Amino acid sequence: MDFKLSTEQSEIVANVSRICSDFDPSYWLRCDTDERFPEEFYAKMLEHGYVGLSLPAEYGGAGLGITEAALVMQAICESGAGMTGCSTIHSYVFAPNPIVVHGTAEQKRRMLPPLTSGKERACFAITEPNTGLDTTKLRSRAVREGGHYILTGEKVWPTAASIADRVLVIARTTAIEKCKRPVDGLSLFYTPIDRRYVRTAKIAKLGRNAIESCQIFFDGLPIPVEDRIGEEGKGFYYLLDGLNPERILVAAEAIGLGRVALNRAVEYAKDRVVFDRPIGMNQGIQHPLADSWMKLEAANAMMLKAATMYDAGEPCGAEANTAKYLGAEAGFEACTRAVMSHGGYGYAREFHVERFLREVLIARLAPISPQLILCYIGERVLGLPKSY
């Protein structure tokens, strides 16, 4: 078993790292403080073809596998850009996958090139305020009237919805009581955002403030039938195509955040002198940092295993969920230890580690909680009875 990156993968990581080197930590601090989208970084990634990483090359994407996409995201995070940098292109890796897999040839030609060229930006509206991960209970409704569906409802957490041109949205088209199974009757659409029928509201949040998170309200948005992806009522199944890739990407990002936080803690521990000795000589500093290095490396091995399995077309639900769990936990612990190693300065924005801690919480919370991953492993891997 070979854990070394291929020559092509190493070159991709090196290229992304070179791009990121033009954006030092102070750039990301300013974006976070000013709550300003990092347009310059997004433009650079677009210029070098890293938007739409896993979308087919024939539609302008990079045509990379999830392994390579995860390495790109990890390199961005590890550069100090953190989740702020990754979030400029993160969703474009996995969210358009239902269009690639289930869209018609006409839809792919019409929908994908504007994304990969930067002519259009998209947001992805799945979660609702009162349903969370219980997707079958979505309240948004899309009622067909002739050649259009009329969409009404509310979604929460779509990234940058206020500046998006299009939205990938799931809504119920058949009442749940009329369906054989709760997962039936949900349909998926990718359609322009007509601001006459759509309103957004910014969500104030703890971190990643340069990338806006929103609530989005649909008040009778007309959606052409040709903007429905796949069959009516099958939208839930189409969403499943993006679940494992998203977990793998989040794992890679959390590990990247943990690594950059750990590196900053190590450098600080070497330079910071207290009681006439570098604090890095103290085992109370050394041992937690060494422990975090080991945990990050172990999580990274699982992430690469899950990504390799996905790219090989093998079932990888257990591995993808495990990678997300281990990556998020190890990243969170490393970021916490980095703050603690800095002492009071860890709380100061100029040292950046507090930003990493705020951002790594995203990986613990989303797209699935650590508790539900434990339930998944307990039920699907260990064969224990369902607990909820």
C-alpha cells in the first residue's frame, strides 16, 4: 500500500500553495474583520482553473478526482486561508454533482460552463430552519403549473446567496402523505434567482465572516420545468451523490486548519522565552502538540483512503464519515491547543490562531454532527439497532 502522492498530485498541491503564498495571513484577517468576500483570491483560483475542480473538463471544469480536490482544499486551509479561502470554491466541487450525474446533455451544456468560467455564481439551498438533517420533512413546496413550478419556502445557510445568480434547491413536489416512502416526492432544481420573488437575510455568526451565510426566502419563484434535475420526486436520491465527497472535503479542510494552527504553535513555542527558556522545552507544551501531530496524520490517512475509494467507485460511506469525524476532532483539538500554547496572545487576532479555532468549529458542526456519525458507524458498520 503506497501512501505517497503521485507526481501529478504533488504538482497540484505545489501550484495551489504558490497561489496561496500571494495571500498572507493579514489578507485573510482583513477579509474576516471587514466581512468582505475575498474576490482577489477567488479570481486567482478561477484564473488557474481551480473552480469546478471535479466537474468534467468538457464543461470547463478541471476534471479532477475527489482525492485531488481534497488535496487542493487542504493546501488552501494549510496556507493560512482557512475555511474562508476554501469556501470560495468548496461547494462547486460536490454540489453540482447531481447535474453532472443526472442532468441532461442540454442542462450540462447550459448550466456548468457559466459556473466554471466565473460568469455565474451559485448557492445551494437544502437545509431548512425547522428540519435540519431530517430532509424528508422539508416544508418548501414547488407546485407545478403548466410549464413552471412555483416555489415557496425558506432555506437556511446557503453560502453567499445574496450575490448568487442561481440556486440549487430541493423542495417537496408531492405531499409526504401521498408518497410510499418519506424520501419520495422531493425534487431538485437548478434555476436563476429572480430577486422579485427571492429575498435573503444575512446570518451573523462566529467565524468565516468574509463568506456570507444567509437565510433565503422564496415567495412564488417560477421555475421552468427544464430546470428540474432528473425525475420529479427523485431529488433526495440525487443529493446522496454529493454526501460522501462533501464529508471527505470537510475532513481535508479540518486537517489543513489543524496543521497550520499546529505549525504556528510550534514556531511560537520555539521563540517564546519565559523563565529564561523557550516554552517549547516544557513537556506541558511539547506533548499536546506532538499528540496533535499524530492525530492529524492518522486522520489524513483515513481521508486519503476514503477519497481513493470514492474515486475508484467503491462504497465508502463508513470511511468518508470516519474521515470527517477524525479530521474535525483532530483539527479542533489542534486549533484549541494552538490557542492555549500562545497563552493570552492566542486570544489576540493578530496571531491568527483564534481565527483558526473559530473556523474549525464549522467542520465539527457541518455537514453532519459527530453524534450522527457515531450513530451511522454504530448502525451501518457494527450492526447495532437504530437509536433515533
